[in-house]
Amino acid sequence: MTGTTPSQTREVLRQAPWLRAYPPELGERLLAEGRLVRRAIGEWAQAEGDDRGGLVVVIAGQLHSYCAAPGDRTVMIGLVSPGAVLGHATRFSGGPRLVTAVCVEPTILLELTEAALDRVAAHRPELWRAIADFTYANMRSVLQLAAETVALGPRERLVARLLAAAERRAEPDTAEAPVIRISQELLGEMAGLTRKTANHHLSALARSGLIALGYGCIRLLDRAALQRIISG
Amino acid sequence: MTGTTPSQTREVLRQAPWLRAYPPELGERLLAEGRLVRRAIGEWAQAEGDDRGGLVVVIAGQLHSYCAAPGDRTVMIGLVSPGAVLGHATRFSGGPRLVTAVCVEPTILLELTEAALDRVAAHRPELWRAIADFTYANMRSVLQLAAETVALGPRERLVARLLAAAERRAEPDTAEAPVIRISQELLGEMAGLTRKTANHHLSALARSGLIALGYGCIRLLDRAALQRIISG
DNA sequence: CAACGACTGTTACGCTCGTTACAATTGATG
DNA sequence: CATCAATTGTAACGAGCGTAACAGTCGTTG
């Protein structure tokens, strides 16, 4: 689960959506100038309010991202998987972090300081464009999240979050039935539902044959039908 | 309502949150290189999917911003007031527009083409930093929107949207009781509620003396108490 | 001033979700 | 293998929102 071999690291950088369109040397440069660090379960990759510069690229493992809500509440925004970048909003604006990311698996991060980014950009100016691409995609997904949450009913929201979790996986879905490793409680939290209600809807979906429920994981059996639920 | 005098235009650029920290010459440059255009009620300032570059600064009037949601629905994201920038996500990434903005008042926009931006930046490189500031603030408010929608109950959501609408007004709230010009129906839509439910909660708030309801407008009487509702 | 449209207030009913509580199952730890 | 924590399934009750329909009020337009 914590693949650290150099070839696996390179593969993550090659397959990351925001780097895929650029020559592999860009990823190589990032790897050369950055620093690989391990984080255990429960540790932060970054904390909301932290104002150090630089970027962090997730190489292996998985994180949950949270955002502060009024009344000392925290809201889980989504899953952060290998290939994702943390800190880009700060990098561009100098403001404090917007989200807190907590490791839920042993995680490997590629830390890039401001100086390291400048060194890479000196040889490969397209770096900024690549990071801008990621920022744009991220903004799009946040906007999508907000729109779905307002427009969709609870059941549709749940399905939408499930599909979003599936999409965010860096691995290309070779298997016809991708397995999402997430508890029903967490999925419900992301949709603003209690575990009970989440369970209720998921059971109904399982009875319809659209998904299969396991212990701490969900298998998507009919992705097209799930998509129709939130589109209809 | 459609103040076009040069001094009013300059004042908007001076007071815009993302420009306030920079010398007034930056705003002057933008004004000199950009083009002022009028838009009537119902016209677009920009449309989702539009992929022309450049930026638009709102000088006078008001717009509603919408975002596409699954199932051919559109969700109103918020009010766009003088001082706001449209098109920044596209400017940085080259992707298509993320939101559609429609004028709900006669509106004056300052259109800045890619070439105009480059000309301004040649003399005032801090332009990019200023726009990055705006992008960051915008991302923050969208994230806030999503978090509130998930974490808060319907009534609290409604209050949150009301306060957000009040904050987004460029005018400094000199009056102790700022007046928000928005229909209950629209406010309800932004909170994902029907007009009936929005009315119900607003009436209760009015009976408690926290707000005063008018025809197409809402007056905030006790902002601190409203804030406590969503924080408690 | 008169008529029209837009906005606001109110009613009753049904459905869905949250709360609380308990039981069964899986996986990990020693 | 035994034990414990985490996760999942289920029940009954109450509260809140959505739907649908209608009446009253404000502002504007001719």
C-alpha cells in the first residue's frame, strides 16, 4: 500500500492529471528538487491556517480533506489521492491554507519549497501552467461540490459523493467494478447525512444491484445507472 | 443607480478588496487600458463554457452568478457586486468559464483583454498578485459555501446566505442596519429551500426583531445575533 | 388612475430525515 | 484463539421540509 520504489513514484507523477500533458522531465525535475517525507495515519499533510509557502504532492497513501464551518464544526470535503497537490491556493496568493488534510493511510509526500519550485521553473517554466491547471480543476470540483449540495436531495447527494470519490482515484479504473474504500459513516458525513440515513440509501442501492456493500468499502457495479440517478 | 461618472468609477477600483492594498495607479492603469461597456438587465457578463481570455471588472450594478448542476439544473451561487472580477479562473488556466453571470440591474463593466492586461502588467507587475488575491478570496468563499451547505441546517443556511450577501456589498456599511435588495424567493433558492420555507424562517427572524422584511428587500437589524445563529 | 405583474403571507397534508437505542458482523490485536 | 474496537443493520417516534393552492400587498406601466 505504501509503494515507495522510485519507479512507482515516477509513475504517479507521470499519471497525475495536471502533469500528464507535459513532458516527463517536468516530473523528474520536481522529484529531484523536492523532498520525500513519510507521514503516519492521523498526521497532517497541512493544516488550515498554516501559512508556509511551497507545495506538497501526494505520492502514495490517502488523505481526507476538511474545511472549517461555522460553529467550530469541520466538514469533510473529499478524498485526496496520489497525484493531488496541496497548498496551491496559498502558493498563488500568499494567504493561509484553506483546508486541512489528514492522512488516513501511511502516506508519502513530495515536499516542494518555494526555492525548489523556483529552481524547477527556471528550467521548465511550464510548471506554473501545470499548477494553474490543477488549481482550475480544483476550483471546478469545489464549485461542483457546492452546486450539487444545494441542488440535489440527500439521496442524490450521497450518490454524487460516491461517484466523486471514485473519480478522484488516481488509478485508471481497469476493473469494471471499482472498489471505494470508505466507511458509510464518512460518506454520509460528506453528504451531510447521518450514518443511519446513508446506510438506508446505500442498502436500497445495493438491493437494486447498483452497488455492493462490504466492510468499510463499496463496489460500484453499475456506474451508468448511478450517474442517471443524479442527472435525472 | 448606474453611476458612471469617472470619479465613481475610480472610487470602485480604489475600494475593491483585492486592489485596496495596492497604489491607486494600478486602478488608473486598468481604467486606461480597459473598455467600459454597459449591459442591460438580463444580459450576460460572461457565460459558462465561454473560453475567451481576459477579465471583467464590475464597476456598477449587480449580477447573479450561476453554476451548472447535474440534471440540467442551475444553482445560484451568489451576488456579484461592484469591485468583483469575473474570468480569473480562466485567465490563470485557459479552461472554459466556470460560472454564468447575469445582470439584474443596468450594469457597467470594465472589460480587459489579454493584451490590455499585459500592457498594465508591464508597468505594474503587482497586477498578477492582486488578481491572485481575488482568486484566493473567491476560492475561500466558494469553499465556505460548500461547507456551510453541508454542515448547517436549512434555517442556519438561510441566515448564512443572508450575511454573505450583506458582506459582498462593496459599499462600506455606514448605516447600522444594512438593506439587502433580494427577494425571499432568490434567497431561498441560494439556500436550497423553497420560497415557502424561506418565508417561514424569515418571518420568524422578523418576529424576533433580528431583521425587518420589506418588499424585495431585507434589513439586518441585529447582525451579531444573526451571526450567533449560524455559529451556535 | 387603473390594471397588471411581482412579491409576500398562510393553510393542510404527506414524506423524509434525525434522534435514540440496540444487535450483529467484521477485522485487528494480543 | 480470545477479546475488543470499528463497522454495519434495524426499530419506533417526532420534527421539519416540500408540494399545492390561494389571498393579500407593493410597484410599475400604460
